[in-house]
Amino acid sequence: MPDGVLNAGHLNSRSNKIEKHLNGEIKSADIQEKEISSSIIKPPKFYGAPAPKVEFVSSDIHYRTTPHETTETFVIWDAVSTDFEPIPGLATTLHVHPQDPEKDFVSVNIFTSFYCRDINEDQNKLDPNNTTFFANNSVCATFALFYKSQNSNVISMVPGTKRKLFQAGKFESRIPSQNMGICGNITLRKGVHHIFVGVQMTDDKFKGWRVHVFNRNMIVDVHYL
């Protein structure tokens, strides 16, 4: 830079020189063992069904997607369970294995989205204008994000990830049909872990609540570097 100013031409020129050097002119003598560890030289690996994922040096990406098809719909009601139950398509098991042998903990970003709605026998009897009823009685299901280590019996909820689904009412009120997004960040140590979105049905006071979950998507990004 004879004029002391860095401009786009300088960046392009240097980028082209680096690319040319790495793609054909680099020699083994140019790489010092102390500068590059063999532990970070690793080709990407791609895996398909039933547990699609991609393994890189810097991170592992686990992903799930479920199409909007009737046969793919997840349906639950209180007679099935009133505990938090994992939702298929919003759950994954991952093996945390940092390339750095001295690194025991890694950061994990989790992104999920899904469409859910309530269908029930009493939906034509409930008035959405009755705010007292809806404030006190109309939560039919609660969703949240959880994680669990394979060698532990403790299931932990990720803070701030609770979402509530309300009961259907008259006039096709919008509140029982929602697109939900649940995201979170957790720290995991080496080993096998389970991550999932769970749904908990409220004890059914009116009989007939059915929660349907469609269009389920999940991405889990395990950061190593």
C-alpha cells in the first residue's frame, strides 16, 4: 500500500494471492507443526436419515424437518400423558466430541419452529370475549425446550423457553392456532446428550382437547472452535 490507504483493490489482490498459494503452490515446508495441529485437519462428514447431521471441524450440525402432511401430524391429549413428552421431529441425540482434547465443555445453539393448534369438542361453546375464563382456564398445553445427559437422570428445562397454547373457542379465535419458535443456548460437556421440545397437556376439565403439531423443524449447532 504505497499510498497508505487500504481499498478494495488491495483486498482482492491479497485474497487472490492467498487462494492461489493454498490451492497449488503451498509446500509441506511452509507449514510448521507448532502452527497447525493435526487434530483440526478433518474432512466434513454428511449423514442422512434417520438422524441427519453434518460434522465439521468447527461444529456439528444436527437437523430435523417434518412436512405438513396429515400422516406426519403429532397428536396428543391428556389421556396419553400430563407429563412433558418429547415431540418426534423436535428431538435429537448428539455426541459431543471436541477436537481439542483439553476442551471439556462446548456451547450449543438450538433453533426450533412448529405450528400447533387445539381442536376440542367444546370449542363452539367458549366465548373468546370472556377474558376471565381465558385467563384462568384456557391453557390446554405448555411447550418447553429440554436437555438431558445420557449418564444422568436429571432432565433440565432451558430457561425462558416455555410457550403456552390456548384452547379453541367460538368464532375460530386465533389463539388456539400458533406458529411457535423456541430457541436456546446451553453448555454441554463431552458425551452423549438428548435435546427435545416437550409438550405437557393440562388436566382436561372439558374433555376433548386434542393438540396437533405440524411443520416441525429443528437445528442444533454444536460449537467446537
